[in-house]
Amino acid sequence: MKVVLMVLDSVGIGALPDAHLFGDEGSNTLGNIAKHVSNFSLPNLSKIGLANIDAELHLPSVEYPVGAFGKAKQKSLGKDTTTGHWEICGVHLEKPFPVFPEGFPDEILTIIETETGVSFMANEAGSGTDIINKYGEKHLQSKNPILYTSADSVFQLAMHEEIFPIERQYEICKKARALLKGKFEVGRVIARPFIGDVGSFVRTSRRKDFSVKPPISTVLNALKDHGKEVLAIGKISDIFSGSGITKSIKTKNNQEGIQETIKAMKQEFEGLIFTNLIDFDMHYGHRRDVEGYAKCLMDYDQVLPEVIAALGDEDILIISADHGNDPTFKGTDHTREYIPVLVLGKKIKKGIHLGTRNTFSDIGATILDAFKIPMTIDANSFYDKVI
């Protein structure tokens, strides 16, 4: 048996009750896209039960959904990628990872520059492609790494591969990761290598994330410890710093992620296929591209039948998210939202409404129950409801 968990990165479905604490009242990634984009349609996701979760999604409901459906609250105090994925797997954080929208203070930069032997330039929040275009020429002249961050908890370094060989880039990031502790402990340090000339810079596929390890054992560790495979597709392994992963496949985009998932589903093994599809968040949410986000969702919906067709008789498909990123909302930040929970499989009951789950971790608890693995986490499995 396999459980396939697909995280549609940032596809939130409505503001959480505490959204006002994050400045996110009124956010609804999926619902607002549906309101703003004509001819927006997700027939295959709706068929499973997505449209029946909440009227605020502005999708036509289905009379007879073929899967189980509901939504989940976030218990952890945060709305970033790492916090969301960790909570799915049983980790609840009492405080969010720090963000530095005004750049990193000299207090920590001086230490990192001394240890790495380089001086950073830029040190501001922005989109990676914009930052490279803005500072790329100065970088070539000064040979100083471009430091930037975002609304997420990240310390990102962009360096040209002809100036800094890739292993040197990774070395600098590893040293920064080791020094970013305490109040400076960001979720991820990211190497963002690029190539090309002024006016035609291109980021390469050799991006590498250096993440904080989860503070406790996760659902992934439990699966691995009980002899199950844990295949990470996309940036999952980076998010968990490799902890609890038996095999990892990096992907460049949603299309690769989906195809690698389908390929893995057709292989013989027992365990979890854990896929992150990043395009929704990276290309459209942060950039507030409503039409692009809508098309990306419809593209996923169109290929979903291929995923479903690859399910074995005992397999379970769970489709969810990790936070919101409403492209119709102010700013460029993630939004504090509910996430969808869709469950499908040949042995899954049809038309079951799972209600509102009190934590993302209910997904992880359900996966543990599916494999009959004992582990105590602060969550309630819905396995018995859907089988």
C-alpha cells in the first residue's frame, strides 16, 4: 500500500479565525481567485469534494462527491512553508520563524561575513529574479554574494557560478546556516546560483536549501523507523533537512513533480510518496499574479485524472496545502488560511465530510493509522471515518 500526499503549495481556502493577528483578514486564495477569474473551473478537484468544503470557495458544488473532503486549521504560530509541512507531520511550533523584511542586522551579518570570508551586498527583501537583475552587474564587478530575503523566513544568497563555483556557494550557505541561531534562526538558508550576462541572467537548477531540522521526531521518522519507504518529491527533503526521508527526487516545476509522483505510484513498495508542488506559491502567489495562479490550478486539475488512474487498489491519495498565498491580497506575503483536505482511493468512502480539523497534523495521524504505526502526536486521525 502507498499513501500519496500531494501538497499544493499555498492553495489556502479561507482566512483562519486568528487571521487578523497576521493582517490577513479577508484572504482566501482559492475563493478569491474563483471570484476574480472568469471561466475558472476545477472539475476534477470538485468531483472529489473540493467545491463542497465551503460555499466561500465560489465553486459549483457536486451532488455526489467521489472522495472525502474537509479543511484544517493551523495550530502552529506561523504561515510559512516549513511550519505548514512540519505541522502536517506532527510538529507544532509555539512561535513562528523570524522574518527580516528590512534586511538582516549587522549584529549577525558581521559574524557570518567574518566566518565565510565574504562581504554581502543588497541585503533586502525581494523577488529572486528581480534581485538578480537589479544587482547582477554589481555582483560581477564586486564579487560579493547577493543577500536577499522575502516575506518568508529565508536567508538567500545569489551568486554567479563563474564567480563562485557551486561547491563554494554551498560551503558559504552551510556556514551561514550554522551561525543563524536563536533570534536569527530562519527556516531556510538557500543557495540561488545563476549564470549568464547582464540583461540575460538565468537561475540554474542547482539551488540548494539548508533547513533547520525538526525539533522532534515526525511522522516521517516513524514511517522510516517501521520499515516504510518515504519518497520525497520536490522540496520536501529540504524542508525536513533530510530527516525521515529514504529517497528524494528534486523537481524543477509542477509538471515534473506530478510526473515523478505518477512514476513512483507505479513502482512496487510500501510507504509514503510526499510531493510538494511549488509553482502556485513561487511563480504566482508571491507575485500576486491572479490569472497565472488560476491557470496553474486548472493545469493541475486537468492532469489529476492521470494521478488518480495510477492509484492501486489499496492506495490512498491525500491532496492538501501548507498555507495560503492569496494573489488578490495586499503585499507579497503568505496568508494565514485553512487548508483543504481531500482523500480519494478505491477503498475510501464517498461523500464523507470531514468537517474542520483542529490541526494540520490530523493528516499525519491518518497516515500513521493507515500503516498501523503507533506514534503519539497531538492530533486526531480521520482514518476510521473514510475507510
